[in-house]
Amino acid sequence: MEILPIRVSYVALVVLVACVLLAQARPQAPEQPEPYEYQYEVKDPEKELFFNKNEAGDAAGKVSGQYSVWLPDGRLMTVAYTVEGENGFVPKVSFDTTNPLG
């Protein structure tokens, strides 16, 4: 009489493993990048605070953008960058002495 519960457990285990394998074996649709854009800016002359960012991504997966931060020494640091394929994140940093607050 104890053989029946073992067979039922074994069959349930086989069915569960088969379901998991079938779920993983189904072809998945490749993810396509969605184009997007965003930007923001924070500017507070009273607190001598400035930073901004803008970024855009295209349907091919390439991302480009830049961000700027007003540093305590009075310089504006800007980082322009691209992100694409195997090149990954490629930044270009520049500094300017122009006061972004006025």
C-alpha cells in the first residue's frame, strides 16, 4: 500500500520538472530599446547651487547625454557622454569658469 504514494509523488515531480523546462524552452521575444528623453535643472542663486542633466536614448540602444555641476571652487564641470554597444560608457569632461547662476 505504500507504493502508491511514492509513485504519485514521483509523477508529480516529473510533471513539475517538465513544466519548468517547457516554460524556459519557449523562445523569448528580444527586448527592443524604447526611445526616450528627459532633462532637469536645479538652480538656486541664494544657496549658490546649480546642476542639470539631459539624456536621450534611441531605438538602436544608443544613449547620449550630459550633466553639469557647479563646483565649490567656482568652475562648472560638464560631463558629456555616450553609451553604445561594447564601448560602454564614454565620457568627455570639461570645465568652464562661467557662473551658471547669472
